[in-house]
Amino acid sequence: WLAQAAPLALGSGSWLAQAAPLMENAGTVFDPSNFQPVCGTSDGVYRTLQGIILAMVGDSSYREYAPLIAGSLLRVRLELCVVESFFQEAIAPFIRERGLTWVLPLHETVETFLAGVVFAVATNFILIGSTKIVTVLVTYTDVFLGFPVRLVSGAAWDSVAKSLRPKREPPPPPASALEWVQRALFREEESSENFVDTLKAAGGLTLGVLLLVGTARVAGGASKAARQSAEALDTFVGRYLLLTTVAYVGVKFVHFKIFPDLF
């Protein structure tokens, strides 16, 4: 019965001949063996971590624990490479070619619906796990590098700038208890430090020291801001990304199937 049913199911077979080139081209695109992402940033992070560990433990210990170290670093590199290749080799070329009209178009078509749904679902799988790796790396960098730089540069800046600030005469003692209460309740806050005025007041070697310390202070602040941004992104991805993408897919489905020409 299979032999009898085959001609009915396949007909003349012409549609298979027409679809064969398309299936062959699609096969090359979806073949995992042909997927070789280029991850320059991830490779740089991997080499940097490898160099830091080698400098910390020494060559002999590094060789002894090489399988464990290499396995851990390669997995970190893999997670970062997933995010990097997703945005650089998939999202960025697609946006350059198609723009952003598929995100929430006025008229929903099958192409815009598929593009939005695939992007939303893929973003869940890629970002939910990978942002943890980014947060861990940024947090370790800030704790062991950014925080000491902020601490030392802040103390050095205050010690140098304190000698340049004009000394303020203490106010006279309050004449009555009411005046004392008013000073306690409505105490004038000290004006915030003006970095430009501090630099203008310095000169010679002091100015060079302040420029060096100020640059380190800015770098430490940038490290703190990067850590806070990574933590905020990780919190959003872990708590709200799935809900946001589910709602987005639901809106696109309703727009595509029920009200394609609503707007």
C-alpha cells in the first residue's frame, strides 16, 4: 500500500525537484558544522584571564591545573562568544539590511511576525544565561581593581586638595538656645567641591599630582558605573526579560492573526 500511496502523496515529484535547491541552500545555513563565529572580544577576554591566572599562580602550578583552568576559561569564552556572535553576526546585519520596521510595524506580515518572534525567543535563550558571566567578570574587576583605585585616588585627592581650599572661619557660638536649634535644623550644607577650581588653585608639581590622581579617580568611578550597569541589566534580564518578550510575542500574534490592519 505504500507503493500505491507514494504516487498519490508525491505526485509527479516535480515539487521536490523545485524545492531541492532551496533545501540544499537552507541546509548549508542551518548546518552546525558550518557555524564558525568570529569572537574577537571574547578571545581577548580569554587571553587576558589566562595571563592573569598565569601571573598569579606561576608556570608550574598553571601546568599542573591546566585542564581545569582551560576548561573553565573556555566556557567563559563560549558564553561571551554566544552573545557577541548573536549581535554582530545575526542581529546587526539583519538590522542593516531590513531596518527596525519589523519590530512593531503598522501592517503585520508573516515576515515581520517571524522576525520579531525569532528575535524575542532567541534573546531569552542567549541573554538569560550569558549576562551572569558578564556580571561576574565586571564585579570581580571592580572589586579587585576599581575599588582600590577609587579608595586610594579619593584619599590622595582629598589630602592634596584640602591644602588648596581656603580655610573657613568657624561661626560664632549661638547667642541663645533658639539660635542653636535653628542652626541644627537649617544647617547650611557645604558646597560641593569644584574640581576645576581645585585644579586652577594648584600649580607645578601639585597640578601634575592632581591630574594623575583625578584620572585614576575617574577610572575608578567608571568601573563602579560599569558594575552597577551590569547588575541592573542582569536584574532586568533575570526578572523581566521573559515577561517582556512573552508580552511582545503575544502582541505580535494578535496583531498578525486578528488585527493585521488595525493601524
